[in-house]
Amino acid sequence: GRPRNSVVLVFGDAVYVPPGREADFLAPLPLERLAPELRLAATLSRWGLHAIGDLARLPESDVAARLGEAGAALHAKACGADPEPFLAHVPPSAFTEGLGFDWPVTELSSFMAFARAALERLLERLAVQGLGATRLDLELRLDPDGTDARTLTLPAPTREAKTLLTLLSLHLEKSPPRAPLLGFSLTAHPDRPRRGQLTLFGPPEISPDALATLLARLTALLGEGLAGTPVTTDGHRPERLATTAYAPPPAPPRRREPRRAFGLLSVRVLRPALGLDVDEGEARQARRPSFVRPLAAEGPLRPGRVRVASGPWRLEESWWAESPADRMDRSYWDIELENGGLYRIFQEGSSGSWYADGIYD
């Protein structure tokens, strides 16, 4: 049943909300307070919804039909209904190891020797409780005073000492401390390591611990946000995408024989697209490319006469936008050159400029 009264915390102050008035209290607040996922937030913004009350006034069935279970749950929260039971949040424990130096340490190799010993003690404490480190905080005490705090976030809980030491070393080499060190402390925020599901007939799943180790190394080498899975976003522009955390699909229940190849071509996408100088030949009204040459002296595309051209395929987006930069009007072609090579090119409708978008391999 409904609780006898409701209390909402707003910026540290308790606000009393009478029973049944939850929706009225939430109505003027911005939708960001419900913390929807990024894709759902973009959809609601395109609908012209900015306040929680705007979402609550929509029919629940229509929201569920268009946004699924996530939209239905968000609509229920906007109406002041939360079916989930109240659970007290217990902050997880943290494990800390550190050391103070008798003299200032200036060399990274010397510091890593001390950090290795502290990290091994830290991981032994985690192993006793069957935990792994999902985040590692490093606090450096500087000479003569001051501190330097660093944080390493891991894709999954791990107890791989070699991986953590590599991440620490790469992080400090990329951004060294601004003064000699008088001491340090390492704090591990723990979580339960995940295990791969075993099957009777199929291949085993990828070990989550090994996968986390690999992703952590890639993140350290490439940079934050550059290791993950590309996903498409709403829109028609081929170059529009977002990156999410890599999550491999589950292993099949049975081993499958590899399928025969059908001679399909893959597209090596060029980002950014390469500028082209294109001759349209005698059939100028058809705007058919007859000769292409790259504007840049170096690149994967060679100049040549077009042997076969298939197209155009029109692609249009945001035609209603006021700014020309926000509108897109393109004509795509697949071409084969006489000197070899299959390419995907397009022409911007507003400027008439040509670009190479991809190479068929």
C-alpha cells in the first residue's frame, strides 16, 4: 500500500510531501532528475519533453509502446510511483596500503618497486575475501607538502598484480607528479569477480577477469573512452556513432561449424572523409562521376577513370534545420576505377563537393 507520508531530500533539506501529492511535487522538476539513459533522454528531448510533468501527462500505454519497458518504468517514476522496495545503501568497504619514505623519491622506477610491495599486500587481503579491485585510488604525498590524487577505474574487478602495476606505471609516465614523493597510499574499492558460464556442449565463455585485464591495458594505452564497442545513434549520418563498454555476447549452447563465405565485400570506412576532385563527363545533367582524383597528395585512393558507377543513393537528414551546417543532403555512389579499386564516394548537395567515404576490400 501507499506509505502514510513521503519525505524527499532536496539539496540536503528535508521537504515533506503529503501522500498522493508526489506527482505534483515532481511535475516542475527537469527530466534529468530521473537520470534516464542517454539514448532515452535524446528521444524525450526530440519529443519536446523537458519537465517530469510533461512525461507524466502522456498516456502510459503510448509511452510503453514506443520506448518499451525502460520507458514504462520511467513514466511510472514521473507519476510518483516507485514499485521497488526501499533499501538502505551500505557503502562498500575499502582496503588501503601505503608507505612513508625516509627520503624524497624522484625516480619512477624506485617508486614502482615500493608500489609493487604495497599492491601485493593489498591483493592478498582482497583474495582472502574473494574480492577484486574495481577501482584503485592512489594518493601521493609531495615534498615539502601537498598531495596528488589519482584514480584508476577498471572495466571489471581483477586481482591481476601485473596488470595493475602496468596501469599505474603508464598513468604516472603520462602524467608524472609535480614534486618528489614523501609517501603514498593505495586504496582498492572491491567487488565480486565475475566468472564465465560453463556449458556441456558449447565453448566456454570468455573469462571476465581476463577480458577486464585486456580492456584495462587497452584503455591505458589508447586513452579513456577509446576502447569499447561502437554503436549507432539515432540519425542517418554514417559517421554518427557512440562508444559503449565492450560486453561480449554469450557463448552458443553448441559448437557451430564455420559458415561458407559468399564473397561479400567489407567496407574500410575513411574518417574523416577524403576530399575529391571529380569530373562529371558529358552526362553532366545526370551528375555521373567519370574521373576522380584525390585532393591530398598522399592517401589510399589513386586517381583514375571511372569504369563502372552505381547510384546515386540519396541521403537526407534534418532538412528542417535553419543552419546549413545542421542539414545533410548527400548523393552516394559506388564506383570501380579502370586502374583497379572499388570505392564509395558521395557529393554534398549544398556545396557540390565530392568526398571518398570508404574502400571496398
